[in-house]
Amino acid sequence: MLTLYGNLDSGNVYKVRLILALTNRPYRAVDVSQVRGDPTTPAFRAVNPIAKVPAVKLEDGRLLAESGAILFWLARGTRYFPDDPWAQAQILQWMFFEQYSHEPYIAVNRYLMHFAPEGDPRRDRLAFNAERGHFALGVMEQHLGKNDWFSPSGYSIADIALYAYTHVADEGGFDLAGYPSLRRWLDRLASQPGHVRIMDQTSAVPVEPFTH
């Protein structure tokens, strides 16, 4: 059985949990808590040397990190990553956008406002992050005004990647009231068969604590 390492409230971990739920793939969940400092321990760095979640151990023992790479691996051969090369390129374009133009601002402000310790020096970037985050949301709104999904093939891992932190953007101070097409997309995605919410525990077996 595949093993997923990560914590429940992480958007990047949620991306992997969502594709596992959509494809009805069973897995073992190991809670790697950033609050406890689990990712920086030697034991976890043996799983992922860059000390970040998510990471997965495949059934054959191979290890894979980075949410986008994991999404690609798990979506191969499914509707969420089609065979058409142009659709694949469009999916990758939006996934790179999410990592470079979206996540660094929307996800970081969520972390700073809800999880960061008091006095975190990065709080002085909240206003800058808000400006850049709204720019990213505007790009998404423009696309979704003309398209239902981020791939011409339909619902894909590009949507999963962008949904993870967009649907909780309000936790980072982002008001989505001015993005009607984006909000319709959020509802459309959440209504898909197999959808799970970010704080739903979706592992078929009890979650195990990470042991150092």
C-alpha cells in the first residue's frame, strides 16, 4: 500500500489526498507535523532530503516528493492527466503558475495568519503577498470566465493543484467576492464525485504518528 507523509491542514498534502480519493486508491497515512518539527528530523529527511511534505513511499519502496510530481505520478492513465500532448502542456502550464505565481503568496499568507509563531519576520510581507495573490486570482478569473476548467480536456490535476489553496484563500485574508467565475469553479470542483474536503481524514486505515 502507498504511504503518504504529511499533515492534514497542508494544502500541498491535500492535493495528494484529493487525487487519491478521486481515483479510489487506498493508502496509509503518516502524520508528519510541522508544529512538532517532524520534517526537519534526520528520520524524515531520509524520506525527503528537503524536509518538506508531502512525500510518498510507493508500494515498491521508491520515494517521491513535491506535490506536482506526485500528482503527475498518481494521475497517469486517468482522466486527470489525459494522453493528448497539448492538454498535458496546458495542465503543466497552470501547475507551474500555481507554484510560482499563486502558492508563494496565497498559501504563505494563510500560513502567516493562522500557523506562524508570533513575531515571524515574514509578516511584514503580508501586504505584498496580498497584492501578488490578487493578481494570480485575477488571472484565474479571466481564464474561468471563458472556460470551466484549466485544461481543454476537463477536470485535471491542474484544477486540483490550484484548488488546494484557492478554496481556503480567505484564511489568508483574500476576499473572493470579486471573482464570480472563480467561485463557480470552486463549487463545480467540490461537486465532483469522490471529492473530499481539506480537513476530512480520507485514509482507509488509522493515521499513524511519525516516529523519529
